[in-house]
Amino acid sequence: MLQRVQTIFMLVASVLLGSLILFPIDQFASASGIYELTWLSVNDVTDLENKIEIERFVPLTTLIVLSLALNLTAIFLYKHRHLQMRLVGIACGIEVGLCAVLIFLSYINSNTLGANFHFAFSFLTPIAAAVLDILAYRRISDDEELIRSLDRLR
């Protein structure tokens, strides 16, 4: 059923992952300019009218879109709890990997561009989404146990 708590957990995780698409992930400031890490690439935003794309990151884009798609798909698989648990577990693993990729890319880009490395709020969104997916997994598992216990009573 769509009105379950695990649906809310997966929906909030999807919103958090969607925020990575809508907003810049990190910004770097150096003597040569201001750079912005987005879900697609690193851009030079020194001149706001002419954003220059420096480097494109296909793995980052793939991880964000895949994790978002798995969470949104899992929301509507409430009749197939085993498959829903698998998808949520895979999405959780991808989100942990996404966090590692974000930190790696920010560290590498800060060294390449000669800027200072700092943690942004957006580094916490994949971790928060992974925690919400773990909570959803536990609630789906509890529902599955409840259904099995009711089947035994029949």
C-alpha cells in the first residue's frame, strides 16, 4: 500500500537525490576563478553569463540517476515485497558509493584547480538517503514477517 511509512522514507530519499540534480553539489574558489561541481560536470562560473564546462562526469551522473530510479521504482512495487527489498538494498549500496565518488571528485578537482577542499551540505544527502533506505528496508521486512505470520494462522 502506498500510504505505508516505508513509502515516505523512499519518497524523502528520492527528494534528497533529486536535490543533487537541481542544485550545485560543491563550489571551489581559487585565484583563477570560481568553479562549480554539478551532477553533470565541473563548470567555470566566474562569468555567470558564460558558464564554461571543464570536465564531464558520466559515472557520477549514472549513479545519481540509477539510485533515484531505483527508489522511485521501489515505491510502486508494494505488492512485490521481496523485489522491493532488493531494489532498496541496491539503492542503499549505490548511495554509499555515490557519497564516496562525490568526496573523491571534490578532492581531485580541488587539487587540480588549486582550490581549497571543503565539505558541502550536499555530501550528506546520499548518506541521509541511504539511512532512509535502510529504515524503509526494515519496515518492508517487518511487513513481510507480518504477512508470513498471518499466513501461518490461516
